[in-house]
Amino acid sequence: MRCAAIDLGTNTARLLIGDYDSSHLATLCVEREIVRLGGGFTDEQGLSENAQLRALGCLKRFSGIMKEFGVQRVTASATSAVRDAVNGRIFVERVFIETGIRLTVIDGKLEGILTLKGVISGLNAIHDSMVVIDVGGGSTEITISEHGNILYDVSLPLGVVRLTEGFGTPEAMSERIAAILGDLHASVISAGVCIKPDAVMIATAGTATTLAAIKMEMVDYDYRKVNNLLMSRVEIAEVYDRLIVLNREERTLIPGLEAGREDLIIAGILIILHFMDLLGFTWLKVSDYGLLEGLALSGDDL
């Protein structure tokens, strides 16, 4: 079956088109666009009109691409920004009217489950114990698993768009991250979950893949080189130190740093570093696979 999956995130919209049978997905096309749907978000108004227009323009383009490929089944999700917005339901209706795409707003728990499924599908080795971190624009999901079974998962109100727009300075963002993560370790322990010494931390989504691309000075993004790349905490901190002294315009000249992430990357790196320190990891594996692939593999089960 020719299928498509759409992940409309708080920062990035992504499209995957592939041929799917009961056990395998053969990717034919992958598209991505930074739409910053959470930009200008407020509790009172929800999604801003400009952000909605950016997302709608992107989804109309995705709809055209799906028609060109003769897609038979579409699975499309919206995450943090839409599920938290007072006008989220209205936006979902607007998307369907203007693009024909039916968005399903998923909660943080399902997002973590689907992300784990997608990450596992792209691994180059089987890891018995994994801690998967999905740093998004509006939230961050952490999923702890053993042998593919979820032991602990939680969605935290930590996202690169909301941190950047709401807290501004790296110091203020770090304080916010530390405050949110303050109870996480105790929560994991109280759930009876022990992170084993041989556990592997896997980071997915834009911050992680951008770090990998910067490490390799990748001018033209290649997911095959990014996926399963190992990065140490020292290397990640070095990227942070390199970027923090630059302004937004100067960061755009850094090979591997995708346009539209020049301000958001600081918050993303801080989230990852805080997680690594809290959970005691000195290196991580980068996954280009995640929620998008999980959606494609789930299909009608969403």
C-alpha cells in the first residue's frame, strides 16, 4: 500500500511517503519544513494566525506531493502546540477544509509510544535497555524501555519554541529546565524503574539531528549518515560553546545548522545536556527515525 504519514509538530512539519506491507516500510519521499506552529502561542489566544497560515501553506504543499505519488492512506498527527491551544479544534477543522488532511491530535503518552516504535525501526543494533528522548518544539517526551516494552514514559512541558520565546536567556532557560526535571528522577524511582548500566540513550527530533549534522559539517542533510551516529556529552557541549557566542545571523553560517533553528538550537542543546546529566549518560545515539516513522507503521491503528 502506498501510504503517507504527516507529523505536524510545534516547530517542524514532516511528510513521509512509502510503500508498506505488514512488516516493512520502503521510503519513497521525505519532506520537512520549519513552520513554527507554536510561534506566538499564548494561553489566551492559542495558535497565532500567522503560525496557522504557515502550517496551512506547508500542508497544502504536502497534499500536492501526496497526489503526485498516488498515496492511498494518510496518517497525520498534531502534537503539543495544537493539543494545548484553545483554538486547536478549530485549527484541525480548518486544516481539513483547506487541505483535505485529517489531523489526529495525539497526547504525550501516545506520542512517546509511537516515537519509540519509529526509533526502533531505524536502529542499527538491538539495545535491551533504552532511554529515548524526543525534544520537540512544545514538549519533550522521555520513554524508558526494556526489550521493546515501555517501563516508564512521560511528556514534559519543555519545548524549544516555548523555552526560547518564553524565557529568552540561556540562564533563564536552564533554570526552567532544572525546575521541570527536578522531580523526574524521583518519579522514575517511585515507578519502580531502574535504568540499567548498559542502557543506551537515544535522542530523536530536530535538535539531535542538527547536532549530528553540525558535528559532520553537513551542508546537504543526509539522514543515512545522521541516523545511529554516536555523540559524547563533551562533543555536544563543544557545539553549545561554539554557538552561544554567535548571534543568529552568524549561526546561519554554521554547516549543518538548518535555517530556522538558529535561535532554537540553544534551548534544545540545554535540554539534552540536562537530561544526560540527570540520568548519568556521557554519550548518546542520534536517531533520524521517530514519531513520523511510528505514524507510518501504525497506520489505521492510530
